[in-house]
Amino acid sequence: MSAITRPHIDMSEHAAVLFVVSILCLVANTVGPGNPVVAGLIGMAVLYAIVMAGLALAKWMPFYLPSVAWISIVGIVITLPGMPGQEWIVAQTEAVNFLILATPCLAYAGLAIARNEIEIAKTSGWRIALVAVFVLAGTYLGSAVIAHLVLSLQGA
């Protein structure tokens, strides 16, 4: 079993990219659900600080945890009941529509395909395409059956 190598975290690059994403999310948070700009700005600033603190911990802690784990830990700890400032942090982040924040995250996840995954897809060829078709068809049909059952039970 090999040791996990810690990925390099460039704090200035992450800060800049996160700033741009935060601005885009602020615009979407204002335009989509119609939240006030100032309230959304403060909430996004709080979330920005949480993410940067989690990235700093991921970079400088003596043991390795993925940055997403550190960011989650920071967010959970500072919003625990009884923590100083917890009520203010929760109140500020309530102005941010978290569904809006999921859009850039999902877009990045869709684009972040590693070379290894592309090579696996190339070597699998038509078999992986066939499996994908059956999985998508099964998911669609399963969802349609469940929706039909739920709607027919509500109508009864």
C-alpha cells in the first residue's frame, strides 16, 4: 500500500479562481432567485472565507485530508450551535441560494476528466457505449415508473 501524495495547492491561484466563481455565483444569485445584492455579497464573502480557510488547512496541516474535507470541517465547526458568531454566519449565508452554487461545481466536474478516464473509454470501445445506453434507458424508465406510481396514488 503506497502513501498518499499531497497535491500541491497554489493559494493565490485558488483565491483568484474562487473570486471569479464567487462573482459569477453572486450575479446568478441576484438574477435567478432575486436575492438582494448586498445580502448575497456578504454571504458569498463568508463562503469565500470558509473555502480559503479549508484550503489553507489542506495545504499546511501535518497530515493529509482532501481539501473538500477540510472545507466541510471548517463550515461545520463554525456553524455549530454555541460557536462564537455562528448565528451571524448562518444568517448571512441564508441569502445565498445553494442550488445556484451547484451549477459551476457540476460544470467543473463534467469538464474535469482525467487522461486515465479517457484512455479507459478508448480501450473499452463499443462495450462502454452499450452499457451507457442501457444505464440511461434503465434510469429513465425507472424514473418514469416511479413518477407514474406516485402520481396515480395521489389521484386515487
